[in-house]
Amino acid sequence: MGMEPQVSPFLRTAAARAWRLLVVGAAVYAVFALLGRFHEIGVALFLGLVVTALLRPLADLVARTLPRGVAVAVTLIGGIALVFGVLALVGEAVAGESTTLVREFRDGVDRIERWLEKPPFRLNPDVLSDLHHRVTQFLSSHRSTLLSKAVSGASEAVHVLTAVALGLFASVFFLHAGDRQWAWFCAQLPERSRPRWVLAGQAAWRTFTGYTRGIVLVAATNAILVGVALYFLGVPLAVPLALLEFFAAFVPLIGSPVALAVAAVVALAAKGPLTAAIVVALIVIIGQIEGHLLHPLVMSWAVRLHPLVVAVSVVGGAIAAGVVGAVVAVPLVSVGWAVFTTLREAHRSPAAGVP
């Protein structure tokens, strides 16, 4: 009889773990495929959790004097009124500056063209006029394509409004009885696994609320700094650009520079190269304030991830699900890491891990 071939312990262990990783990978792929199929529901529930994380302290405060249902209604209506008030303020600012803005942009474009014709660029004026002609010709020849894209964008807006409505509807129940809903879910699990699920849920919610409130505070601080700076520099559309900075800050490391780059282009067209250079310097200053002061200070109660992990998460989320993925990626990674570390510590010291 021939001897059985000897397999090294390392290869045996690697093979045993490899098939388990394949099973886990297949399960993760199936979950993401399911979420991709019903991504509007996932986005709506995420939005509902964000609204709950932001408004839950206020709803608890109002509930001390009013019934819980009335407190939730007052808090939600107040939050919606605040959002619509900000949007109305932005719309009024744009409408009030529209005539001046068109004139300043026309003058700014001519100024940029004259600037590019001088040293050190020395561009041929015919090249610039030809470029302007080609852009105009492209827009006129592709008008039908642009209109069809606008119509498809309108259909996407309907999906967005549906997701927002579902998110607000879910937030009503989360604010009113989210703790009871989680307790009911845990009660359906096997009794042996309930403590670990309760512990993981507490860590996940603590991290998610900390990250959400922290990123909103960082975004609001950035928007105020940008709005004040653009106002004193005399850059038009300071309020809409500040609002753009607020929403862009929800994409860490990438959003703020992109929004400020838009502000620099507006400053270049409206006020010239010197003001645009000051706005570019503002990009560097606000980036330093955000990275070295706001994030370490505000995010101290949430999981603090390495900048490389944040960058990879944002890029990976953008590849997987576009802008929504870039916004959702970092809080999901933060929550996952918080749950992992909490359960690991509970496993190392079981007595300390019992809720």
C-alpha cells in the first residue's frame, strides 16, 4: 500500500479557511446584490436613521412636557420647516443676484480670455474664439440629447423624492419607539445570542449617532467659514456656495475641496485671478482646520479611522453606488469596526461583555 501524501499544516489550515472565506464572500456579495436591487429602500432607511440620530435628543426633550407622539410630530415638522427655510433663502439669494451674476460672468469670461492671451500663457485669440464656437455648436447640435437627459433626471428626482418620503415615514417610527422595535427584534433571536446582539446594537447606534452629529457639526462649521469668507471677498452666490460646501462635507477628504474648487471658478469669473487665488488659499486653510482640529475634536465620541481607510472607503463606495455610496461608506465602515472591536473585547472578557 502506498503512503498518503503528506500535507503541511499551513496548507491544511489555509485550505480550511479559504473555503470559509469563499462562503462568506458569496454571502456578502448576495447581500450587496440584494441591496443594489432595492437600493431606494436602503437609502430611505439610512436617511431615516440619520434623521433619528439628529432629532432624537430634541424629541426626548420635547417629550418631557408633551405626549411622545405630539413631541415627535413637533420635532419633525420643525426640522422640515428649517430645511425649507434654508432652501427658500438660497433661492431668494440666487434670484436676487441673477441679473448681476450674468453680467459679471460675461465680463469675467472676457477678462479670463484677455488674461490667457498675456504672458506666461500667450494663447492665440483664435484658439479661444474657436473653442467658444465649438462649445456653442456642440450645445446646439446636442440639444435633443440634453433634453432627454433632463427628462431622465426628472424621473430620477421622482425616485429621490420617494426615498425621502419613505425615510421621513420611517423616522417617525424610529423616533417614537425605536428602542422598543430593537427590543422586539432581539426577543426573536435565540436566548444565548441575545446579549451579543444587544451589545453590538448599542455599539453600532452609539457610533452612528456620534458620527452623524459630528459630521453635521463639521459641515456646518465649514459652510459658515466659507460663506463668511466669500461674502467679505465679494464673490457672488456666497449663500448657495456655502450650502454646497455643507453638503459636500458629508463626503470626507474629497467633498470640501471639490465644493471650494467650484467657488474658486466662480470667483475667477466674477472677481478675477487675485480673488480666485485667495479662495484657493481658503481651500488649504479650511482643509487644515477640518483635518487637524474639527475631526479630532468633534469625532472623539465616534470611531476615528485612519485617513487611508477613509479615502479607500469613500472611493470604494463611489465606485459601488456613486454619490450615495461615497456618503454612506464611511459611517458603515465606522459602525462595522465599532461592532467588531466591541464583540472582540466582550469575547476576551466575557464578564465585562454582559449588558
